[in-house]
Amino acid sequence: MKEFVSLIFTSCLLGLLLTGCKKEEPHECITKYIFQNDTELPVTMTCYKAITPETYKTIPILIEPGEEYVELYETQGFLEPFFRYYKVIVDNTKTNIEYLYTLPLKGIFTADEYTMILDEKYEQHYLFVFTDDFFAEIESEK
């Protein structure tokens, strides 16, 4: 009888352990980058995507004053901004700056330059605000 109780107890314990150790399925993560134009001039971000080593495609993104643009990624992990592009030029009709995708990542290619406004297990939102000071700083560095 003792062996029977022991067998039942071991079976129940094993059953509990197996049901409690459920492996988590891969989950889609959402990374959202919001670009806000707080200047009086339109801001254009021209993104360069390599098609072949000799050819590229440009994707212009226009953000009017007071408007915003959202870049959204839905993948198996969180992504850095503009990871698809090798170059991005930011221009406000008076000043422009060129960012190249090189390691270590810097400028608008790294989330460290953004303000995190949402940080959840499967979703992150970042904000980058274009201001007059941002463009003045670029101009003073030239």
C-alpha cells in the first residue's frame, strides 16, 4: 500500500511539474519610432536603401511643422531605428545632416538618441523631436 501511495504521489508531482513548465511561444514585438517636427520649417528625412552594390533606392519622408511621422516594426525582437537603410539625410531647407549606418551606431540610427515613451514586454515606443535647437547645433558644428 505504501508503494501504491508513493507511486500516486510521484505521478501527481510529475504531472504538476510538466504542466507548470510550459515553454513560451515566440512572440511578435512592436517597435515604434515617432518623429515629431516642432520647428517652423518642413523636415525631410531622405532614406537610402541599397538594392545592389551599384544601385540604391531613396525614400523621402516629409514632416510638416507640427506634424509627426511614425516608423513601425513588427518582428521577433526590438529593432534599432532605420536599420533597413545605409544612409539618412535630415534636412529642414536651411540645414542638413547626413547619418551613415556605421558601427558603433550613432545619431538617429540608435535608440539611445530617442526618448522612450513606452516600455512593455512586447512593445516599445520612442520619440525623436526635431527642434530649432537641433538644427542650430548641427549648423554650429559645421
